[in-house]
Amino acid sequence: MTEKPRRILKQFQEKSHTIAHLMGEDSEFLALCEDYDACVEALRYWEHSREPEAKARVNEYRTLVQELEEEIRVTLEAQPLD
């Protein structure tokens, strides 16, 4: 990915400094944010899809997005305050 994930910065604006730092220093956190971006993008795709499996995919991606958000939130809460 040529550009660092942006969606997570919007989701946790109050932690933008910590997020930027972690993305630059922690490859696992960066991968987590990239996964979050990919899931949000997929969710948006399936929300507008007319494919027969769209409803199931929307449910799956909503769950994934929520799980990733929670994992990111836990990581951010474990960091020193901004």
C-alpha cells in the first residue's frame, strides 16, 4: 500500500498523533489499519451490490469492521496519552 490508511485516522481523530506514530513504528499496527481500510472498502462495495450473497457479505464485513475497530481501540488505549 503506497499511502497509509486514512479511515482509521477519521474514526479515532482524538488519537491521530498516536495512530501516526504507531503506523510509522509498528508494522503489526499498520497492517491492522490496512486491514480495517480494506474491510471498510469491501463493506461499502457489498452494501451497494445486488448480488445474491450481498446481504451475507454485508453482515460478515460489518462484523469484521467492528472487530478490527475494537482491536485498534484496545491498542490505542494501551498507549500513553496524546
